[in-house]
Amino acid sequence: MKHVLSLATLYPSPASPRFGIFVAQSLEALAQRGDWRVSVINPIGLPPLALGRYRPLADLPQRAEEGGITVHRPRFTLIPRIGARRNAAAIARAALPLVRQIHAATPIDLIDAQFFFPDGPAAAIIAKAMGLPLSIKARGSDITYWGKQDFARRQMLEAAEAAEGLLAVSRDLAQRMAAMGMAPDKITLHYTGLDRDRFRPLAHPQLRRQLTRELGLPLPDAAPLLVSVGALIERKGQAIAIAALADLPEARLVLVGKGEDEPRLRARAAGLGLAERVLFAGVIDHDVMPLLLSAADVMVLPSADEGLANAWVEALACGTPVVTCDVGGARELITSEVAGRLVARTPEAVAEGVRALLASPPPREAVAALADGFSWQANAAALAAHYEGLVARA
């Protein structure tokens, strides 16, 4: 059994159980195959005084068994907002002694980074020190946001040059990586996965009433129901979705997620007289998400940028068409009007796309069939093949 050591700043923990859940699901599926041992280093950045939201992170155990994987959580000093340029080096310094211990106990065959910044440059330092091959995965904002920061771009390009192989979650993202200066022949497409047992169309007639009880949100049976899934941050476009509601009489919009934009979004809904029709669900249990997506008529996500949003895939798998913008890998999923609509990033265009789907809703089973190629088993098989190739060439 070969052994991969994966560095992942995006990873769930008891303090943030939904944070980076898709990373854990991918690595857990790989571990379940039985041909790769998986160890995870989830570095925890803490400021000199770990107060407020950092306190639960400081209290996390240094090592835990989670989902069949040993997860190590070394600490590094984080300077909030201004310390990003030094985070990769700080992570590497904190993690390298632990990597040496793990390697001594169970030899490591490959170092892996699950996000391109700061994980990629940190993993490159570790891989060089250990004399091991390196793989780095790009997921979206690591390229589209950090790639615009000169210091981060330089660090990422150096890490990409040192890596034996790179992964991208969409063809669009792979093209962006190449445009940055990364070697195209190193880049492999690696789509996200999906829990097919959980995410499927659920047609129970009392679904909205059940959700009303569980979430404490009024979800009328007859009103059009829109759901937007994503962190409440500007680039996800929830403010645009709220403004679109003004042109969609009686419709309700449920925002799933938390984030720094929540006060502004609540104020926007109130200012437009839509407070009663914009419902903030916060972070919901993963078992409830398929219920909500199945109860919805449309999933709306007017993002400014994406890699390939897991929320798109999960909505389609539940039979719910998607209205989103022509960003990232959207064209790789929204390939027909059965899947939804690609629209301009304006309230008017979003409302028009939603109206078209409400007027002529595609059959839910046909929508769900568009996600048939996605599963965590397929994701893990592709990941194992990628790792095997890198180790064989090293």
C-alpha cells in the first residue's frame, strides 16, 4: 500500500465541520479503496492571542482519527489579513518535523497539496526537503484570487514548476493555470465527487412542511422556491439573487451558508422590502441539504468566479436546475436547458432565467441524470491513477 501525505488548509474539524468537507470526502474515498494509505496534515493558523473565533481552533486536538484517516493539526502563527505572504513558509516550518516523524514510522511515497495557496508552496518546501514527488490541486479562488496577488502568484508558479503533477477541478481552471505560466502537460482534469446515495431527487409531498419544521423557515407549498448555496461573500452573488426576487412575485429565496456579507445581505433584503421572502438558513446539516435542494424549484448562484462549484453538482443530482453565470466550469455542467440557464450577472438576467425554468420546468429525473458521472468512487479512482503515475515517474 502506497502512502500519500496530504496538506490541506481546507479541511473539516469539530470546530468547523462543514469547512472543506469535499476535500475530506475525496481523501476518505481514496483511503477506502485500500491501495493508498492517506495521512492528512491540516495546519491550524492561530494569531499570537487566540481569542474569539480562534479559540475553538486552538482547542482542537493535535491528532485525531476522522473518517478512517489520521488527521494531524500542527499550529503555525497567523497574522490575520496581513500575513498571507509568509503563511506557506510558516506552515512548512510547523509541519516538516511532523512529516519526518510520519515518514519514519510509515514511509511516504508522495506529498500532496489540496489547495494551491498557501498549501501548494508549503507542500513544495516539504517535498523538496523530503526528496519526494509532489502533486498540487487547484480548486478555484486559489487561482482566480490568489493568482492576482504578485507574491502569491510567484510562490504558486515556483511550486508548480517543482511539482510532478497538477490537478484542476475544471477545464476552464486548467486553462487559467496554463495562462498563468504553469506547464499544460502537467495539468490533469479532476472533477469533484458526489454522495449518490444522499444527493438524489426526493419527491415526498410533505417535503416543504418537513423543512419548515426542521429549519424553522416558512416554506409555502405553492410559492416558487429558490435556493442559493455558498458562503455569504460578495463574489457568490447573493445580493444579485436578492435583487432578482423583486421581479419574481411570491417567490422565496433561501440562502444556505454563513459569511461576512450576511449583515449587508439582510440590509439589502430589508431595503428592497423583501425581508419576509429572503430566508437565511445558515449552515445546515449535510443530510438536510438534499431535502432542501429537492424541495426547491431552482438553485441560484450568480457567482463572479468559480472553479467547479460543488453546489451546482449537488443541485443537479437532486433534479433541481441551476441558474448561474458563465464562469469557471459552469459550461461543463450547464450543457443544455435541462440543466438550467447561464445568465449575465445582473438581477434582471437572473430573474429572466428563473422565470424561464418556472414556466417550463425540466423533468427532475432528466436533470438528475446529468450528474450521473459524478461520484466519490470515480473521484477516488481518478485520484489514485494520478498519484500512481507520479510515483512511477519519480
